Amino acid sequence: MINRISRGNLRHKITFRTVTSVSDGMGGFTDTDTDYYTCWASIWPVSAKELVQNQQLEMTTTHRIRIDYKSGITEKMTIEFGSRVFRIVSIVNPEERNIMLDILATEK
């Protein structure tokens, strides 16, 4: 049987990162980024827009990132791809089949 949903070409190694509160040893906590999950992904640029803010040109690029299904991925995480960082906007589980995830993200 042929899967109707294409996995694409999962050739980019990415890492999902999450913020964790760590005790500072003096009764307080410090937020720190920690690796959550590393996997292979397909990354497609979807759109780009320019925004002039405070007399500076700022470019926002939106990407679709596809991975094999993994439970626990949330919009509170970020994605690292080399030196690039993506903020997750939404996560879609196509046909709710737990085969893959399509993630819409903006590049920081």
C-alpha cells in the first residue's frame, strides 16, 4: 500500500529544544535551554515578508518542517538547524494517523 502522505526527503538533522527551570542552589531557579529530541526532517520555505520597524528592515521567513511522528512536541519548543533557530507556530498531525508531523515555524 502506498502512503498517501509523502514523507518528503528527510535529510536535515534538527534538534528540538525546550526551556527547563534548573535550581540555582540558592532557592531560586534559572531557565535554561535543553535538548529534547534530535531527528531528521524536511524543511521548505513557505513565505517571506519584510517589515520596517524602528527604521530597520526586518525579514521574517516562514517554513514548513516535516518529521516522523513524535509525541510530546509542543509550540513552546524551538528548533535548531545548524546555526538557525525556528520558533514553532503550529503543529499538524496529517489525517491524525501518527505517521508524521508538519510544523509551521518562523525563523528567528
